[in-house]
Amino acid sequence: MDRTQFIIVTAVILFVAFCLGWFAHWLLHRFTRVSQADMDQLERMSQELHEAEETRDQAITYLQQREAELTNQLAQTEAELSAAMDGLREARQEAEEMRAYVERVQQNG
């Protein structure tokens, strides 16, 4: 094989390698290309996710407000219960004092 044939064979091999590489790249690009329908679906899913996150945030805010209201209402109810129990205790004590007084009056009279 002389020098000219060697150069031609080398050029052909390099050209074939280039063509195979280009074809492999085209083939890979063809199979991995994202279609417009896929992009639209991704956009729609992104929008739905954003809306779901907003709804979740609103629900969390509502629950926190409701929890604060219920905690406040519970504190008020406990305060009222404590006042009622104190009043009941005083009323029982007064009733006991009145019974003792009535019994003493009946025994002396």
C-alpha cells in the first residue's frame, strides 16, 4: 500500500466514522426530543402543582386561625368555669353557714 492509498483509506475511514457519529447523534436526538405535547403537559402539571400549593397554604392559614379562635374560646370557657366553681363553692359555704345558724336558732328557741 503506497502513501496515496493510505491517505485515501484513512480519509474514507474518518469520513465513515464522521457519518456514523452524525447518524448516532441524529438518532439519539430523535428519540430523546421532547414533544410540544409533553411540554404542554409539563406546563399544565406545573400550574396544577402551583394551585395545589396555594390551596394547601390557604388551608394551613385557615387551620391556624381556627386553632387560635378555639384556643381563645377554650381559655374563656375555662375562666368562666373557674368563676362558676368559685361561686358554687361560696354558695355552698354560705348554705352550710345558714344551716348551722338555723340549727342553733332551733335548738335555742
